[in-house]
Amino acid sequence: MIGGPMLALLGGAGVIFAIGLVDDVVPIRARYKMLMQGGVAVWMWSAGVRLDSVPLVESVFGLGCTYLSLPLTVLWIVGITNAVNLIDGLDGLAAGIGAIAAAAISWIAFHTQQHACGLVLAALAAALAGFLIHNRHPAKLFLGDAGSLLIGFLLATCAVETASNTAQVSALGVPLLALAVPILDLCFTVVRRIMERRGIFSPDRNHVHYRLQGIGCSHHQAVAILWAESGTLTVLALLPVWLSASATQQAMTFVIVALLHLAFFRFAGAVRMRESLRALRAGARRAHETRRRKREYDSLDLQFRQAHTMEAWCHALEDSAERLDLLSLRLEMPRRTGGAVTHSWRGSERLSQTMKTTLEVPDRRADQILRLHVELASESLEGAAESIAMFGKLLDRYPASQLGEDEWRAPRAVGVAYRACGAARVRCELSHTRCT
């Protein structure tokens, strides 16, 4: 007999199917779909389809506190729903993995006396098996978002209902491992996009099925490999349950199977640990340098604001160059007599990539501009661009055209040398040349 939670589950499945159907006809932005799915997940939690406890080895870890139960339930339902949707990149892939997972979770549901969930998932597995006849490459029928979201939602909610009504560790371990391929693909995709500082909803071709094609597998081979990997490891995860092994033995088997899944993703190239660690370190360095430059910018902004003469303005330029990691400056200032005055500054030598650019700054005279030749050094083009962007922002806010009419006076070489940091080598020189 179907009780309240199961009726709510089926009602939620209808809402998720409607969301996917609308998205197939009129595309909905990913964030709005996530919000609607989150609303359905909260509804499921309020109806009793929730993770109230997590069965562990020889014990049950309670999640009766709403602050834990609600967010974990919503994260699980929304995550699995979208994981199955993301894995639907090749004909037959999502349907095949969904059928394997549905069959495995259905068996666990019957084993733990959760007959309603078992029947729902058995029907889903049978429907997907029949659908695969027409969904194999080249497919005649497609799941679309309506189908893939519905499969993910049913798998997620039935797994929650099964795990929350029993203390057996298999009730949680088997669903996790049966859905390991879409779960790991989703996790690595999100981590990769965060490290690359792209939107987590932005598309790419780094999913595990695309990586398999990238190493030479055909469409059929990639789908068959993922079916075989998912099916074999799911059966391996079910073996301790069939053999009535102890909870500790089951947990050890689940850990081994999880490691095998990770090894497969590593083989396929969907997990690049060294690149990920390098990206994390580089990201941490970039974040540190960005924070430092922002602090320097605030101080330099005040210095430029207090510069009312050309001499003070040039001093502010030199300080900005030094603190924003610029390598050298050369300022060309036209003279009324037709020549030009060149003011040069050079910081400490750096063994890194260098870039050169020229900035045009409005002069006090409307018909004249100052040309500022800039050389900068940075470990990355992005860091160099950030430095020059902050430097340019200062010049936009405080151009030479805002200064008074006092004649330009060259900064004393001695004073500049004392102001520069100890390792810096500073040279100020004046030269009079004819404009060309």
C-alpha cells in the first residue's frame, strides 16, 4: 500500500517531469531550474522523504536536527537529478546507467522491505530497458531534459526513502555506488569549472564520456565501457549483501569499489590530479596577488588625490609602478617649444615574462597628450593584465590634465632613489629631443 511519502514522491516526479518538458520546448536558465528543483526537494523533505539518519558501520548516525537533515536531503535530490541530466551526453548512456542503478536500488529496497520503492524502481528499470531499443546510437527517441531529470529524481528520492527507513549500511552504500558514474562526473565537473573560474552551469566537453572519445573510443565503445564499468562495480557492491556479509565487510567492499571508480575516472582522463593541484596552487597565488594589489590600489588612490603638481604626480606614477609590479616607465611630455621631455623610471630586474604597452594620458593643454610607455613583468598574462588595468584606472581617475598650471619640475634623482625599495634600481633622466 502506498503511503503519504510515496504519494508525495510521485507528485514531485510529475512536477520535475513538467519542468523538464517546459525546458525542452522553451529553454529555462539553469539557475531557475535549480531553484525549482530545490523547491520540489524541500517539498519532499516536508512530506517525509528525508535523510533522518545515515547508517554507518555497526551504528546509525542521526540527522534529526533540521539544520542537517534538510540541506543534505535537498543536496542529494537536486544533485542526483542533475547528475543524471549531465551524463546524458551520448545516445543510450543515461538510460543504460539509469536502468542499472534502478535495478540495483530496487533490489536493495526489496531486501530492506521497502516494497513501494522497489516496485517504482523495478518499473523504471524495465521501462528504461525497453526504451534503450530505440535510444541506442543512432537514436530514434531521446530522453530530453524531461526524461533525464525524471530518472534522476526517482533514483534520488527512492534511495533516500530506502536509506532512511533502515539501519543497514547497504541501504546507503549501494545507491551511492550504483550512481557513482553520474555522481563523480558531476563532482569533478563542478570542481573543474570552479578552478577554471567558469560558471558551474557552462557547458564543456570534459565529461567522462567525452574524455573516452578523446582517447580514441567510438560512440558505441564509450557507452559500452561506461555501461560495463557501472554494471560490474554495482554487482561487486551487491555481492556482500547477497552473501550476508557483516556491516564491516560490506563497508570495506564499498570503499574498494569507490576506489575502483576513481581509478577508472583517472584512466579516462576525467580526473587530472596533478593539473588540479597546480591549478589550485596557481589560483591561490592569483587570489593572494589580487588582494595585495587591491590594498596597494587604495593607498595609491590617496597619493594621486593629493598630487597637485606635476612633480608630485610623477612621484605617484613611480610609486604605482613599483607597487603594482611594473618593470619600467618612460613618460614623453611635449614642450611648447616643439621638443619633448622624457622622464624614465626602472624598477628591479625580474626573471619572468615581460609585456610592453603604451598609454595615452590627457595633458594640461587640450591639444597635447602624454605618452606613457610601460613595461611590466608577471608570472602570467592574467596577472600582467590585472596590474596594467589597475594602473590605467588610476590614470583615468587622475590624469595630468587635472593638475594646476605650475611648470613641471623634475624629481631629484637622490630623492627618488631613497624612496624606492632597497632592491630596486631607479634611474631618472631628462633628455631634450625634437618631436618626430
